[in-house]
Amino acid sequence: MIRYDEKSRVFTLETAHAAYQMSVDRYGYLKHQHFGDKLGGGCCEGLLDAGFMSFSPAPDVAGRDYTYSLDLTAQEYSVSGAGDYRSPCLAVNFADGGRNPDLAYASYRILDEKPALEGLPALHGECETLEITLRDRWTNLEVVLLYSVFAEYDAIARSAKIVNRTGAPITLDAALSVCLDMQENDFDLIHFWGRHAMERLVERTPVAHGKICIDSVRGASSHQHNPFVILCDRTATEDAGRCWGVSFLYSGNFAACCEGDQAGCCRVTMGINPTGFHWLLEDGESFQTPEAALVYSGEGLGALSRRYHKLYRRNLCRGEWARKQRPVLINNWEATYFDFDDDKLVSIAKTASELGVEMLVVDDGWFGNRFDDNRALGDWIVNTEKVRGGMKSLCDRVNALGMKLGLWFEPEMISEDSDLYRAHPDWCLHVPGRGVCRGRNQLVLDMSRKEVRDAVHDMMYEVLSSANFAYVKWDMNRHLTDVWTASLPADRQGELYHRFILGVYELLERLESEFPHILFEGCSGGGGRFDAGMLYYHPQIWCSDDTDAVERLEIQYGTSFGYPVSAVGSHVSACPNHQTGRTTPFHTRGVVAMSGTFGYELDLTKLTDREKEQVKEQVKQYHKLYSLINDGDYYRLLDMTRQQEVSAWEFAAEDGARAVLNVVYAHVRTNYIPPVLHLRGLTPDASYRVTDDSGNEVGTWTGAVLMHAGMRAPRPSDAPAGESDYAAFQFELERL
């Protein structure tokens, strides 16, 4: 619900459990007042002003009222150069060299729909939208702020459109999407850092005076930092405390800044990274910023995560596969690498089919002269020496086994040793007359150029339309360097990073519209582009190239704070693990991989008879639990930032009828006393039958007992013989 009080000039946006409030103050500035628990229909006006401080200048409109300063005002959209010295959302260079816009409230509209953002990912579905126009007092530059209210999830989608009505060109040096000003700063900031093969590790930092900047300048959201942060009470836990999430629906360079200021307040901004950004806006043109999804929870971090999970599953992911059950797949990469032909692939598919696996994915090496990773990227033409008879022949053979077929692409990359590069060396990102940086022996195609996208599209279309494909894995195995394009003049090269990602989005939109029945999975060396922007195009993303089950505990734990399990690509791989050398029980690998889009990354033909039986059991179990895992409520039962000996998590049906508890040991200690686990999401006065992963009944207890008294986690020694090291346990709960 969106309300505007004409007399007080107060806007109030209400969700199921929260309220977002702002007002037009006495000088016409749009002031933030509250985002948190509901206000009972009341107004915060006059309660939260910071007061006067020296060296905080007053704007011209305030005349000699030196008690007023934008530097001390909680704002909805901060600008550079107008007396607010904190982190800005907007930095503008006008035609006369002026850099001090003065944005005042102009008008508002309430829409009963969610406007689309042309060329950008965005939330969708039924909602109300508040549109507020701010106008520069001196030049008529306009900023249109959008607030779309998804009441069920306590979520507000925010973005901004900058419209040049000045009569002359201007340049944007910063155009961020969201400013969240809090009138206190006794908070922690949680962010998610990492590296290749170890992404989204949780770091919790107290907000202090000064700035904490979480960002990427890599041309992708990156393995190193994720475009998602949480501001929370310092005492906030999984089950208690105020928490605010800011998630950016964008896959390129981003910046999230958290600043504690001189007045004891806190500002969080999120948007396109201003580093390397410089956008020319002609008179009459507009620039649309990407969207950010703000979610509030007054009930701790767990509730915040579950709201994001539902919001993204239902109102971000699109198409046939957004809610449809995903097939269990086998990827040939770790089984064959580049050494395969059609007979070997069919042999893998035959074994997989016998074990209940539903899809074969042909990874890198099926195209051009691709016998190693030094060549042929960009030549998306089937290598008929490896795939004799072409893709239709292979697909028909695989389909005849009752299996679907999927295919790997890396559309944004090019090898210097490729027919495409020899024909069009200027199509890669490079600065003429200078050397280039190589990553993984490859260069990056200039996806901002339509002719480049058209060429890649036509090759991919030819392959995908040749056979009955069910799946595409879309990879990106290096970040951007040498960012220069022949399609823009020298003074506009600062537009390329953003135009690159817009080009990627355009190509994705085009192909997915043409092949709506294909499931597209995202990947960037694993989790290097695992962001909400990509979820709009890919309902699932390969979570990490690290397939070690013990490492995946921490990776998937961090990922769960902002992203649904249905989006997490997770597979059982071979042991010793090819990244860590660790050997874990086959059962443990299955339990961990089931907290994602389940599949296998190994050579099924080399498994023992017992392991093959375990595959059958795992596939059957995953199918049994599928709706619970992918659509149920997710609960983190132990804090992995405080201890890493054991991990425990739970899936519970929304109605409390069923649940599954997972416990995995990462480290066994002598005389270790396992923790007591307090389950969640159960019906307190109902009885639950608890069975272990062998189907044995453990006992019957009420939901209240399991949640409030809890149950002791099993000891590693309780695992079957030979599986106590890195032991895993899975318990099913059924309401009687």
C-alpha cells in the first residue's frame, strides 16, 4: 500500500510487516524518515533530525537558515556538489562545467503496476509503484525515482532515471540506484567476499566512522565481491534483530558503500561503480539505472533470507524453468575434459540413464578446433571429428536412452587461434597500438557492438536449432581488461563497461526468447557472476568451480543469505577432489549437492557397484525431496562464521507438514560434544515422526520439543563404517 498525505507531504509505503516513509521537507528536499517495522499509521516527522553542526553549509534555498544542511539531512537520493559531503548517488558535469545539481521535489504518481526497465533485469509481478520526480532548481535536470512495493516479501525495488532537460549535453560521472540513510549507526555490515573457487564467504564488520566500500571493477559482479550487502543490528542473529538487505540486480561493475558520518548516522549506497564510468547524455535523453531490491526483517537474518528466496523465485526468475522441476544432470567435463567423441558421450549417457540421471551436458570441447583451452573460442561450429554425424545424431542417440541433452558455450570470449579472430581481430576488447592482457589464453569480445552480438547469435542459433537441446550452460572464464571500443569516440569510452553488460543482456534475451524450452544455466568460472541480475535470465547459476563437498559447505552457506537454493548449481564430483585432493564419503557429497540443483561431475562408468547404487538412491531421494528443497523455507541452524566443525541446515514446508534436516561434519575433534540443534518452521503442537537417511524411525516428538528443546546432532562415529571422516546425516520429519 502506498499513501501520500497532501497536508504533511509524507509518503508511506507499507508491506506485510514493514513501513518505508519519506517526506518533502520545508525547503522541497525529499527526506528519508524510516524503513523498518510498521508505524501504526503514524509519522516520524520532527523526531529524528540531527541538528546543527558547523562546517555543514546551507543550500541557497534556505537563505540565512544556517541550521539546515543537506550534509545533516537523511536523503532519498544524494548528489555531489550541493553541500552534502557524504557518498553521492549522482555526480553530473553540466555543459558550463558546473557540478552542483540541486534536486527538489517536483511531482509524484502512484501506478498499479511495475514498470519494465528497458534492457535491464527487474522484478516483475503484481505490485504498486511510487514514481517521484525531482528537478534541479537551476537547469531542469530531472531524476525520476521508482519505488515498487512487493508487500508479501517486505521488499521495495528501487531505481532512478536521469532525464536531461537542460537544453545541452551533460555527462554523468556517477548514477547509482539507491541511497538508504539511517538515523543511527550502531550496526554491522555483512558482505560476501571471495576468490575463484571460494566465493561468497561471510564477513561481518561493525559500521564505523568512514566508509566501507564493497565493489567490482572487473566488468562482472565477480568472485571477489558480491553485489549484495546486509545492514543489521550488532546483536542481530538468525532469529532476532533488525536487518536490511540491499541486493543489486546487475551483473557488471558495482559499488556498495556504507558510511558512518559525523552525526552518528549511516548511509548505504548501491549502484554502477563510478570508477571507469562516464556517460554522455544529450539533451532529451535519459539514463536508467539498474534496480536494487531492498528487503527488511525485524526477525533476524533468517527471515531476511527467506524473503529474498521467495521474492527471487517468484518475482525475478522467469520463463518455463522458473518454477519447473529441473532435471538431474551429468556433466562430462571432469570425466573426459577435452578427450571425448560421440561414442564416449553416449556411453556416459547410457550408464547415467541406467542410474536414473536425466540429462547429459556436453561441456567444453565440442566445437571448432577445440582440443585444449588455447584455441577455437568463438568458432561455435560443431567439430564433426568428435561429434560424428553432428549434434542431431548425438541428440537422437541420447534421447533414445530417455535422456535430455545440454551444451556448454562461452559466448563472450574469443581465442586468438580461432577463425573468428582471424576474420575479425578488431572484435575483441583492445586499445589500438597497445598490447593486450590475456586471461586463460583468451580475449573478450566487444559485446557492446551489435555486429559482434549478431555473429555470435547466428552461430549459437544454428547449433541450438539443429537438435532437441534442453539446456545451455553459459560460461564466462575471465574478466575484462583493455576496455576500449571502436564504436565510441575517445570521450565516450567510459560508457563501455555498462554497454558491454547491456549487450550481454540483449543477447541473452534474444536467445532465450527464441528457445523458451531450453534451461539456461549461468556460470563464470563457477560463481564469478552469481548475482540477482543474472537470475533474471538464468534461473540457476553454477555456484562455484570448487566441488569439494567440505568447501561447498561454506560457499553454499554464504550464498544462502541472499539467493534461493533453486538457483544454486551443485553437483557430486569425484574423489580425491581435483581441486583440494580431499576424499569425502559419497553419501556426504550427495547430501551437500542436494542443497542445490542436483547433478554429477564425474565419470559414472568408473564408479564401483556400491557407488552406482548410491547414485540411484540419491536421485530417488532428491526427487522425493525436490519440492521441499526448492520451494520450502530454508533455515541455517548453525553459524559457520563462529565455528566450522559442523554445519547444519533445514528445509521446512511452508505449511509445516514436512522438513528435512542436514548435518555435515567438516572437522572431527577428540571428545567433541555435538551441538544441540533447534529446528524451525514446525507446527508447535503437532507430532513429527523423525527418520534417518536409512529410513529407520528415530522417534516421535512434538514440533515445540524439536524447536525449543532441540535435538543433539549425531556424532561422526554414528555414521556407517568408513564414513565417520566428513560424516553426513539427513533426517526427514513428517507431521502426523
